[in-house]
Amino acid sequence: MHPALIVFLGAGLGGVIRHLVNMTVPKLLGTGLPFATFFINVSGSFLMGLVVGYLAFKDGELWSQSLRLFLTTGILGGYTTFSTFSLEFFFLMERGSTGMALAYAGGSVLLGLAAVFAGMSLMRALA
């Protein structure tokens, strides 16, 4: 199966799981804060650590590249890209690139927030 199709299928499944969490968590915890997104970001990061750690330190050589793509880029990528961001930050820190890791994290958050504001402002101006 083509790698893009594998990622597509996994991302669809991850997106459905995210939607279910988005529908369930507010019923349990209310809507005062974005608890669902918080839960998705933290749980997705934890799951990414488990999966990549397992592949690196346990029986990863038994898993095909297709299964790795399906789980990480596919399911977890569809569930939350924050898990990938967290993993990349971890790898930068692990390599001793602390300054780069902090710049990456700070830049991602600040520029991401600025981009949302810019996009919303542009659309308000055009509306």
C-alpha cells in the first residue's frame, strides 16, 4: 500500500477519535476552559512518547515502516499535531540543542498565535 494512503487512513481514524473526545470531554468537565483540546494535546504527546519509545527501545525492528507511519504520522497526526511538536522538541533537547529547542517551542507558539490573529483579522476586514 502506498505510504500516503496509509497516512490518510490513519489520519482519518485519528480525526474521528479527536472528534469523539471533543464531543465527550465538555459533557464531563464543562466548557469553561478548552479541556478537550488540553486533554488531546497531553494524551497525544504521551501516546507519541509511548509509541516512539517502544519502537526505539523494545521490539521496534518487528514493526514495518507502514505500521509506524499509520500509528505516528497517521493516527496520532490526525488526533493531534501537538504530539509531533512535543516529540520534535524532545529530540532537540536530547541532542543538546537547548537553544534551538526553546526557539522552536517559543516560535511555534508565538507565531502560531500571531497567525491565528492575522487570519481572523484579515477575514474580519474582508467580511
